[in-house]
Amino acid sequence: MKTFSKRVIACALSIPRGCVSTYGRIAHASGGSDPVVLFFCFEIFHFLMKDGRHF
């Protein structure tokens, strides 16, 4: 079973280029809905963007 972090990353990477989403939708699709989870999603995206990945 994938961890929540891996589900968030997989969900984010599945968004087609040029499309947009929200942290809330991605967190919900990944199995979370808590405000702390939304912050966690933000941290994951921040890390990915610093790593050179652009959506």
C-alpha cells in the first residue's frame, strides 16, 4: 500500500500539463481532508518545484 505522500505525488503528476487543481482536491483524492493534510500537500509541492519539476 502506498503512503499518503506517494499518493499525493502520483496524483499531482497525473494532472495534465496546462491543467490546474487545488491542494484540497489533491489531498482529498489522495485520501485526506484535514487542514494539516493540506499543509503537507503544500510542502510536497514546494519540494517538487525546488527539485525542478513543473506541472
